[in-house]
Amino acid sequence: MSPTKVEDRLLDWRREFPTVEATLHFISHSLGAMPRAAEESLRSYADTWKTRSIRAWEEQWFERPARLGDTIGRILQAQPGAVSIHPNTTMAQAVALSALDFSPPRNRLVCTAEDFPSLLYLYEGLARRGIDVVRVSARERHSIDEQDVVAAIDERTAVVAVSQVLFRSSQVLDVAPIVRRAREVGALVMLDAYQAIGVVPVDIAAMDVDLLAGGTIKWLCGGPGVGYLYARPSLQLRPALTGWMAHERPFDFDSGAMRWSEGARRFQTGTPSIPSVLAAQPGAEIVAEIGAGRIREKSLRLTERMIGWADEFGIAVASPREPARRGGTVVLDIPHADRVCQALLQADMMLDYRPGVGIRLAPHFYTRDDEVDMAMKKVRQEVERAGS
């Protein structure tokens, strides 16, 4: 491929991510680069804990989850107060599902075989309590046909819980026909948007979904320990999986019947992980400021360039080629993928490997075009070395 000269204003943000200067960072679908400000946030947390002690709750810590929730809400184009913060996505979904009525005959949950395993394990646990879990099978190359999901939805369905972008193949699902069918039978829709938020634009109102969960560790560059949950405010759900932070006056330490807080906080459980919340705030703010539309435009350009290199090198592409159907990741189906991945990691190229599809590489808004070229050439070299 011939080199291209592109004016890339998103690279103005690159200086905020020291990690990308030390490695070829193509792992943002799994662990986003750490913002410089995250280190400052954690240092400030330690200082506050040391100097303010218990006073820190009233002075700043208590409101921090709500602040982060509203920042993520901006990325979703949600109204303020609609996003709650959780330890991870699995817990966020568990809280939401605990608020739903699965009484027969409407006791069905529809998901897919390509949803993230942690969530499938959660649904498996629900099946032990009488919930009818219907898992839609994948087609060729781990793809999901939306019409197969639509066909699984009927009047017995309480909730449809599917991924917006599949973690293994980076396929973007068209959720519109799924939502339409759910509305026809009176079912709710809950999206796992972990592989979407921060790289694929989401307009939560236009999508008309009821619940959406995700986390900050990937495209939002927020590190581990933070999940989030959007719940349509009009639902007014009351989770059975709850805790003192969901109470309308948690510091009253009321031992009586639960009185849920208004707004997103009613979905919280126990004491939040303040260090994780503080570490996640800078990355979410940067993504919100740049805008998912601009990030998506660059992502499609760079992933298209990666696919061009793959074709030139004779490397099979396992992720969708159609831009609208591809998330932020390019998946390369190569021989000895696990060995190639390990060799590249040792050479300071950040990527990962998933059984059944191959290696996964993801540029982000801080990635340069020439880094895409270098990464793909390194992949070809290691493929040739592994096969020799």
C-alpha cells in the first residue's frame, strides 16, 4: 500500500496518553491506553484519603459516581441522571435483571451465543431460578443474523439481552428490527454496549432501548473496576439486588423497608469503588469532548487501512468488511494465532488473541496512520516466522 498524508486533528489528544509512545497500542477493545490525568486522579485520591479521611465522603466522594454517570450519559446522548455506576458490566446487568418480573408465562430471556461469556454465565444462573433462557446460535464465522434473534422473540419474552458489537468478531448488530419485534410483544431490550461506547456512536433515545450496560476499561480508557447502566427513566424499576447506596438517604442508616433513591442512584448497591471511579473520569471526559462521531470516522479509516494491508499480505480477515457492520476492531484469522500474539506482545505491540477467530487489533483516536502500517508489517513477519 502507498503511504497517505492525512490531517488528523484527533492526534492532538495523543500527548494525554503516554502509553502510546512506548508501545504499538492496538488493544483498546480490551484495555484502553491510560490517560495522563488518571494518574493525577489516583494521586489526588490518595492525598484526599490521607488528609480529609471520613470528611471526603461529604466533600467529594459521594457525588463522584453520579458525575461519571452523567459524563458517560453525554456519550450516549442520554438525559442527565440516567446512568448509574457499578463495579462491572455483569453486576450492572444483574441489578437491572433483578428488577424485572419473570413470572410465567412471560419468563423468557433471549440472548445470543456470541454474547460475552460473563453475561452468559449470569443468564445461566437465572435459568436455575426458572427463567427460560433462549440462546440464539451463531452462523458462519461467529456471526449473528438479526432475523434469528427476531424469530426467537415472542409473547413469552420478558427481555432481549444482546450485544451491540460482538466481542469476538467485531460485528455490529442492527438492533432496530430486534427492538421493533420486542415492542410488538411487550418485551424490554437490554444492550451490552461494552464494545461500542467510545468508538461507535450511540443515540440512546433514537435506538429506543430500555437498558444499556457497558464499562470503561476499553474504548473509554478508564481502567478496570467501573461498569455503567443506562435505564430508561420512565421504567421506574426497583432492583431486588440492591444496597445502602440505592437508598434515598443512605447516611440515615435506616433499618426499615427500602426506600429507593430517585434517578440513577437507585440502581447502585454497596459502597462504590472511588479509586476506580476517579481513574475512569478523565478518559470518559476526553471521549465525550471529542465526540463518538469523529472517533468513528477515524476508526473506520484506520481499520479499512488494516484490511487493505491484510489483503496485500494474503491474511484472512474474520471481522466484517462492510464498514457499517464493523466495530472498532479488525480480527485476523491467521495460523498459529496464539503464538503470533505472544511474540508480538513480547515485542511491545499490544494486541490479543481469541480462540476460533484469531488475533484482534484495534486502533483508536490516538493512533497514527504509520503505526497501522508498522503493526501490520510486524504481523506478517511473525506469521511467516511461525510458519517456518
